[in-house]
Amino acid sequence: MSGEKEKLEKIKRIDLKLVLNDVARPILHVNFLNMYDVVTGVTKREGEKKDSAKYKEAKRKADQWYGLLSVLIKRAERTTSNI
């Protein structure tokens, strides 16, 4: 083993980015984990480790919503193509 220290990756945000059919507001970010105070712009904490319960729950929720939205989009595309 060398003298290098192992660097642990810490996650500060988990967002789901949605592209909408709206010229005024074409992109919407749905936040599931945020270590920043949006009012002050200050970091609340240094981040979550990937093995933490908070990170795992936020990732699970983001993945679940991504999957659900993907299914709904595919169904809508099939319905539209059959018209």
C-alpha cells in the first residue's frame, strides 16, 4: 500500500432533470438531496457518503421517479403513434 490516502466521495445533490414542453420554463429540477441552503448559498454539510441511509433513500426515490416517468413517456409515445 502506498502512502496515499483513500478519498471518500461525498454527494451534495441528487436532482432529477425534467425537460418540459414549455417555452417559458423548459427545464425543471426536482431535488431529492441537497446540502446547500438555497437562500444563503452556504453548504449545510460537506455531503453524504454513498453508503449513508440518507443518500441511499434519496437515490432510491430519484430512481423510482425516473423509472415511472420513463414508463409514462413510452406509453404516451405508443398512444400517439397509433393515432
